[in-house]
Amino acid sequence: MIKNQHIWRVWSDTLHRWGMHDLVATLLEASGPLTVLGAQVVYLVQPTLSGLFPTGHLQALAEVLEDNDQVQAFANYLKEG
């Protein structure tokens, strides 16, 4: 079971609507260990950007980027539609 499945659904719907789901999935798969660095950036900017995003979304993004298994799972989730 995906911990933040409701958030993943929102992200997926938005990326599909923008036609960017394949690009994001490819970038996630290709970024490898750089996703951990991305998670740290999200943690760093979270206090500043928290008002621009729904509650919990930045935290969920950081958690996904910290875990390679979650990165791959989200990339697959995007591909499945």
C-alpha cells in the first residue's frame, strides 16, 4: 500500500493533464542517487514554499525522493496512468 496514495493520485492527474507524466517518469528513473539530493532541496525550501502547495505535498515529495524504491514505484504509477 502506498503511504500517500491520495497525494500520488493528485500529482499523477496533474502531470497527465499537463502531458508531462512520461517526462517526469523518465527523469525519476534516470536520476538515480540524485533524488536524495533533490529531497534535501525540498526539505530546505519547504518552509518558504509551504503556502504554495497543499498541506503535506512537499513532505510527501521529499519522502518519495529519499527512497529509491518509492521513486521507482511513483515512476511506474505515472506510466500506468
